[in-house]
Amino acid sequence: MTLNQKLTAFKTILTKEFLRFIRIWIQTVLPPAIMVALYFIIFGNLIGSQIKDIDGYTYIEYIVPGLILMSVISNSYANVVSSFFSAKFHRNIEEMIISPLPNTIILCGYISGGIARGLIVGIAVTFVAMIFSPITIQHWFITFLVFFLTATLFAIAGFINAVYAKTFDDISIVPTFILTPFTYLGGIFYSIKMLPEFWQNISLANPILYMINAFRYGMLGISDIDIVWAFVIICAFIIVLFLFALNLLNKGIGIKN
């Protein structure tokens, strides 16, 4: 295939993925915005008013970055895992596999669809957050880069989950038992400095902690961890998971057997 044909194929997959979730925006974009609004009402206003400032910011200001990134994580993941598994279930992914289209383009197309949904939901949640708290961004480039890289990472993770899933129930196991606990324990609602030293060290094993703190640094200029190390962790996970996902696709794991 020529480069132009590959680009056309990539844009086709991306457009399909984008239209897939934007046509039902009431089910894909609106619920996360409503959920975050509830978080702000309950944790931000009701409970947060009883909590002292953290690193010079009110509690509601402190949790804004984490809640935004939480929405990006869950939606970029959910879009790819549901879309690719549906393609497997209806067996139309086989048409793409046997075509001259490189597997790299197929993978990047699905990942880009997950990124698109993660970013759109993240923007929608940001507008909701502005209703409850003033939004400050200290470092625009870092904020957007973490925003984008996090959506990329969890879109790839969603693809891997979809490859191994054999039933529709399987696509909810990882989000329920792994993704959600790691996200809530990733420092969204608290600083790990509040924890005893033992639990601080345990928290450092949670990769989501680095993403949330890097995003918080971009918006508020504060972080519990070293920002350079956070980017190393994020980029390393993206590279490893991308190569692993591509290898699964090349071998036809979950598709040919």
C-alpha cells in the first residue's frame, strides 16, 4: 500500500470510531460529565468544605485535575475495549486482517478512536469543573501532553483487554477489579504525603499516581512525585503496551483461535 492509501485507511478507521461514540453522546459523553458534577457536589462542596487546604489550594481545586484525568482514563479505555471486541464478536475484524492494510494502521486507528473519546470527555468534564471551581493551568504544554499520553496509554490497554476477552462480561473485569481501584488509589482525592510512610511507598507502585500527579503539576504546579520520572513511567508503559498489542494482532491472538 502507498502512504496515501495507508493514511486514507487510518482516517477511515478513526472516523468510524469517532462517529461510533459521538452519535450516542448522551450515553458516552454526558454520563461522565454528570458523574463528575456529583463528585464535585459531594466531595468538593459538602465534604471538601470541612477539609483544610492542600499545598495552598482548597480541596475542591486540588481534586479537579484528578477528576478530569479519571474521566479520560475510563473513557479512552472503554471506547477501544468495547469497539474492538464488538468487531471480534461480529467477525468483521477478519475482513481488515486479511486485507493489505498493515496491522500497525489497524491498531493506531482503534487507539486514535479511544484517544478522541477520552479527550472529548475530558474537555466536557473540564467545562463542568469550571462551574464549581476556577480552573488554573500553570504549564499548558505539560497539561496537554499528560492529557494526550494518558488517553493513549489506556486506549492501548483497552485494546489488549478486548483481544483477550471471550465474552462481553470479560471486557468489564479489568475496569472493575483493576482499573477502578488503581484510579481511586492514585491520589485523586488526597496527597500521598497524608499517608504513613509505609503506604506512601506502596502507593509509588501505582502507575496511575504518576499520571495524576503530572497532570496536577501541569494545572496547579504541585506534585507529590518527580515530573521527569512520571513522564518516563508513562512513556515506558505506552511503548511496551503498544509493542505487545501489535504482537497480539500480528499473531492473531483472540481472533484466529
